[in-house]
Amino acid sequence: MIRRRTYEPLGIVLATDEGILQVVPGGNPERAVPGHRFTSIDYHDGLCIAGAPGVGVWVHNGKKWGQRWEGDPRSVTVTTGGDLYIGTQDGLLLRSTDKGETWVDIEGVKNVVKNANFSPPAGESKVAIVSVGDVMEGIILGIAGGGAWYTRDEGKTWLRRSDGLDAKVHRIWVHAEQRDRLFATADRGVFRSEDEGFSWLQSLGGLDRSWGGSLAVLPGAPDTLVLSMARQAPGLEGAVFRSANGGVTWQRLMLEDEDEWDRVPCVVRPWDWEDLVFVAAGDKIFASHDRGRSWIGLMSGLPVANAITASV
């Protein structure tokens, strides 16, 4: 079911090595921002944000794309309230409340990174901010090598919330309806929390690889999850899995005649749809309108996606 919206949709939006690509099923792909390698992207209610490492961040404000920050982003986020966040490769967290026109450095994060003595993941020299999510009464932050951290005072103070969670976290997802329910992917798999990150449980049943990719949470009783995983870092030998019981057990998916790709696929549920999920795998995009039970191929011949979001 689609909810009431007040924006012009962008389609399926891919962050690729060749730029930002907008794909509308049945139409020709449009290279919205060429010339840069993009690795992160997010969308919510008319706002889209994308990050190009070493270059900066672009924002689509409902009318057009424009570069809104120069630097080295690792992650980008649009919260449910419309705030924009940038997590940088060198451990900074920036927030904008005016669609990217101005940015404020959340100073407290520097103290967390400096004083907690984190170890960067293998192959990285610095501790990066990899995820931001707005939970019931604050913000949950993912730090590569540092796990999950929580603030309820807009970043002045932070509490560690990583009991049971792999410290080498990749990204954290907040449930759309129950904002104390969290999911995370990391070097050692996928994890779930029912208490806003105080404690985490690892989910392994049915998975044949452990490097966590991206996740789509389709709310229900129980939730349906669609997850991408890889055998090797950084995201090599990928596959897609589905759980019909909130992540207790998993089943590997066949998309058309493929179930294995050189690079980990990218997964997303559009924020205002309850049963729709997209997967970018190899040079193709697939869609499911029934919570991941069945799939159709939408388009092929596309550049491999580093990240995916959707505005449909």
C-alpha cells in the first residue's frame, strides 16, 4: 500500500562508480550526477542525499541535485524528521536542518572516537562514521570498529550500546513502526536488537556467508527481511536472502536464474511502501511486490551499484 505523498518521485536511484543513476521502470536510465564515484545514498519524503568519497555530498531538495558539502563522506542519512547527516571517513558527524545549505559538526562524536581507543577495521587507517538512525528518544550511531552509540541530548553525551554486536559494524537500520527495534550488518553477519540497542542477538540460521551487506525491513507480524551478504570483505561473492520470521531463519533467493554475484547486491524498501522491495544485483535491478516471495527483472545493462535507494 502506498501512502499519501507530496513530492515528485525520482525512481530507483543508484550510487555507482560512474555517478548517480536514476532509473524509472520502462524508461531510459538518467545519469543525474556524472563524473564521480558514489558509495552511499539515502532518501526519505522528498529529500535524497548521496556521498562521493574524497569529493563531497550531493542533495536533491525536491527540485534538483546540487553539491552541498565538500569533504570525504563515508555515510549519508535522511531521518524521518527531514534532518540530513554525514558521517565522515575520519570520524566526524555533521547535521543539516535546512536541506544541506548549512552543516553543524556534532562535537561530542569527536570525544567518543578520541577517547574510546577504537581499532579501525582491517585495511582502514581511520575510524569512520558508517551509520545514523533516529530511534524513539534520540540517535543511534554506527562506528566502524566501535560498534553502536546512542545519544538523547543531540550529541552532547554518548552511551555505548554494543552488547552482543560486532564492533566492525557496517550499517544500522531502524524499524519504521517500532523504533526501538534495530537491525545491523557487520563483518560477522546480521544482528537484531529489541531494546533500542542495549543488547543485540546475532542471526545465523540459513546463512552461508557472514559479511553483512544491506537490508530491507518490511514491517509486519512478524517482519519480513531481505538481506544481502558476501563471503569476503569488502563485499565479494554476494547473495540475497529472505526471512519471513523477523530474522530467526533465512532462505537464499534465486533472482531469475542467478543466486550468486561477484559483488554484494544492494537492497532497499521504499520508505512509503509496505510490501515493495528492490535489489540491484550485478547489472540488473529486480523488484518484488509481495514482500520478497516472487521477483521480476526490471532492467539490465546497468553499472554495478554501490548503494541503492528508491522514490517511487
